[in-house]
Amino acid sequence: MGGVSLMICTTCRRVAGEPDASESEACPGARLYAALSALPCPEGVTLRPVECLSACSRGCAVALSGGAERWSYVYAEMDPAVDAPEILAGAARYGATADGLVPWRERPEIFRKRSVARLPPQAV
Amino acid sequence: MGGVSLMICTTCRRVAGEPDASESEACPGARLYAALSALPCPEGVTLRPVECLSACSRGCAVALSGGAERWSYVYAEMDPAVDAPEILAGAARYGATADGLVPWRERPEIFRKRSVARLPPQAV
């Protein structure tokens, strides 16, 4: 079914419920990427740092895509101190599908509640 | 540079600033698709109706993608009574790029102000 990219906006300066990070602080997006990198990555999933997913007002943002057959998803309001394990669990479930459509109840709660948008597969 | 898909969420029931459409009204997303279909489509751009782009709280939503080399974009808060010509103009500018990155000042104002998210090209 092909590999999956878990994209992390490393320039996100916002964590939901907090003021934007100042220039002198470690960027929340970069912290989220570091937190994800520190955990075992599910088989078939590649972490991919990205500069800006244009969801700045709802950072931290991540996205999942995987080849021309799968729907892509963008999620936001991720907390670098908390959400890394559940993001990886959700990426693994996504990678286990051919079309990217994980049954609603099998999606992590952070994906169900903090979805920003989805895009259809390109190969249709 | 390959063709471009302009995807229109035909199940969007919201127009920004208005209450959700009732079940008995024509769905705003379907009205937006009809408004776009009634205009000349830019060369290389294909209109593609889609059921739900998961941007429901910010409908009407549209998305642009085009092959593995271009960034994809999701836009929201489109008004079916007003925005169709500018959406098509923005799609034409997007289609004129190899990577989907239209210079900021050349983007229609509705795209600059109502961006939801973007996704990097798959071929990186």
C-alpha cells in the first residue's frame, strides 16, 4: 500500500490555548518534531519536517499523506508536550489502510476532534 | 506541468456569516459547484465535486491540487453567490506554476485571506 508521510510543521509558533511562542523560545513545531523523533516510528511511516502547513492560527499542525491512492489529512492544535504518542498511533492506523480512510471510531481522539481538512486521493 | 484539479465540497452546508442551510435548501456547496460550472473553466483545470473536505465549520470549502510536483491548498468561507470568478482566476494562476506556489501578491484576495491549510508535494 506504499509508505506514509507524517508531516510536521516545524515553524508552528502556537500551541492551542497558549500565547504564541516568542522568538527566543524553542518553536513549538520544532518541539513537536523532536518529541515525535524521540519515539519509535511505526513501520512504513516517515517523519517529514515541513516549513509551514498554513494552519498557523491553529498550530501545532501535522499532516498525513501516502501516495496517490490515499486521502490526505491535516490536523491542528497538537501539543508537543502531550500528543506525540497518539499522533504516531494515528499515523500507524492510517498507514494500515489502502485509501487513508480510517474508521471513525479507530481514529485517535486528537484526530477526530482537531481535524482541519482532508484532500481526496490524486489517483481518482 | 500537468493538469490541475479544483475540488469543490458539494456537501458544505455553511456559508460564512450565515446560519447552516436547512435540509430543504439547496446545499451551498452544491450551489458553489453549479456557479463554477456555469463559467468558462481555465485551460488545464478540471472541476471535481467532492463529498466533504472536512472543513465543515468553515464552508464553503474548495481545494487545489495538481500532480505529485505541486503543493496542494485548501480554502474555505467561499460564498457561492460571489466568489466563483475569483476562485477560477486563482486556479488558473495555480495551474500556471510548476510547484503550486503562486507569488503572494498574485493570489486572489479570497485565497490570501481564507486559507485553511496547504500540503507539500508528494514527490519530494
